Amino acid sequence: MTTEATLPSTSASPTPRQVWTRARGIALAAVVLVAAAVAITLFQSDARRGHLDPRSADEQGSRAVAELLADRGVSTRVVTTLDEARAAAGSDTTILVAEPDLLTPRQQSRLYEGTASTGGRTILVAAGSSSVDRLAPGVYVDPATTFDSTLDPECALPAARRAGAADTGGLRYSTTHADADECYPSQRLATLVRIPHPEGNGDTVILGAPDILLNDRLDKQGNASLALQLLGSRPHLVWYLPSLSDTSATDDDERGFLELIPSGWIAGTAQLLVAAVLAALWRARRLGPLVPENLPVAIRASETVEGRARLYRKANARDRAATALRSTTRTRLAPLVGLAATRAHTPEALLPALSAHLRGEGRDLHALLFGPPPGDDAALIALADQLDALEREVRRP
């Protein structure tokens, strides 16, 4: 029975310790990155829980404004579906849409159709470009947000003039409606816009930021006054918190894969790609011309010979192996017979000197030192043995 011999590992094979030493920096960075992502996700999920919810007493909730409205006789009802919001619309009702950008385009169009002609008020909180076009036609969102949180009214809207300065800084809007009220401007663009409906006494109010509705900001500036006047103009307030479980969202046209990915994940992926490129540049070793340097460790000559022999054997390069053996032997023999190293590979100079040193012993030195390559491995081994024997004989005193 024959068994296949396994070749021993050479010095070029990295040990497990070397692999760990090289990879531990990248592994540590990956662990830190994953831990940071998990921590940020947990922190943001906790921070968003109860956001703009009139039932929440958290800092980002809106229970305080709901309690103040209740003291003034305004009832607040929370709805989470589009059908409930449309059914509640009426001339005596204010519908507040907490996060209109979460609605699908079809939901936005249906909500506008169900509220535009009822005579009630619709309040859009921080409506972006993906929702303002359908929920407030004729209003446009500026891509740059304002860095100023507290702004002055600078408009004729009675509610804004009575409230005074308020924390409305956020998204900025422009409108083509000539009868619109544009309040709390930042760099000539409004952060609060009121658009009267063409039919009845209804209107749409767009807030650039939710700060005036939050529990931790309600007592600042004129936030409470502005919030109570905007939300308390009708006896009933319907607080619409869009939900992903709303069945009306499934009636929308099929959305692309990128549209289903939250914007935060897209930004995070872009940051990871930038980090990967920077890591590749950091780890790159050949950004310029090669620079020779000393080996960090000494390699035994036997290992070099063994490795080179395996390469020759793998490539069936018996001719190159024989040439290397003969050339090295001639280089070592030349000084022993009194020749310069530059003439070691010249048959006319080396062969007569060898014959004289060996006293004319009969052998074919030309075939041995300058002959054709061997035809098989056995002939190559025999050639190596003959060259060794010749060198020993020349070295013999």
C-alpha cells in the first residue's frame, strides 16, 4: 500500500501566532466598530421611543402640550392609521401629522384629498421634500437647514406675533401662494408657513422643527404660546402618528430596494466604504518604487536550496537545475586550478587547467561541465554526484 507523502512546511508558511499578530489590529477595529454601531442603535432607539407622542412624558414626548390643551377644553386623540385620520377630518378638528415623511406617496395623496376641503386645520411637523409636495402643493423645501434654533416671527400671523420668539429653526420653506403667511424666517426663508385652503376656513401649517411641541422645550421662549395657538384653534385635535403596520401603506406602488433602506443606514454604509478605502491605502505596501531592505531574519542556506529545488521540480526544469549546478561548480573550481573567476565559464581556459591539475586522468570533462541537460531525474542526480566527486578530487591535496 502506498501513501502520499506530505511536504513539511517551510519558513515561508506563517505560524498561527504570526497570523494573529498581523490580524489582531483589524479584528480589534472590527469589534470596536460593531460595538459602536450597536451602542448607537440602542441609544437612538431609546431616544426615539415616544418621540412626538402626546402620551409620552419623556423629554422627546409631547404630553405636556396635550395636558395644557386639555385644560383649555381641547381634546386630543391619537391615531396611527390613515383611515382613522381621514375619518376624523372636519371643520372643528385639527389634524397634526407627526412625521409626514414616513407616509408613502399614495398615503400622502389620500390624506391631502381627505383634509383639503373639510375646513379644518392640518399641521405638518418637519415635512421634507418627500412629503411637502403632496401634502402642501406650492411649498418647496430648501435643502439647507438653518443653524438658528430661536427665531423671531417677522410676519403678520396673529398667533406668531403673540407668541414672539420661538424655537422653530430647522427646515426652511418657500411658497408660491400669494396669501400665505411666512413666519420665523432664517436667511429670508420661512421656518413656519401657513397656507389658507381655497375652500372654506381650513388651512395647512408647516413647521420646520418639532421643538415647540417637545416636553423639554415647551417652557422655552414663546414655544408654549405658539404651540397652544396652532394646535388649539379647533376644539378637537387628532394626533396622527404614522405607523409602519398601517395596512394602507401596502396599497402603494412597489417601491425600490433603496427606498426601503432608512437614510441612516445608507449614510453609515457610505462611511464604512470610506473607512475601507482608507484602510486599504494604509495597508498598501507598493504605492511607490520598491525599496530594498535587509531581511528581518536569517534564512539557512539549506532551506533556500530546498525551496529552489522544489520549484525546479514542480516546473520540470531539469535544464535550469543542471545549468545552476554546473555554473556553481565551475565557479568554485576555477580558483582551485589557478584561474580567475571571470574565466571559469570558458571551456578553452578551464578544461586544460583542470586536465593539468588532474594529471591527465581519462574523463570527459567537457561533457560533465558544459554538456547537454539531463533527460530525466535520475540523470540529473547522477550529474550532481559526478560534479561533487570532481570537486572533491580537485580539492584533494
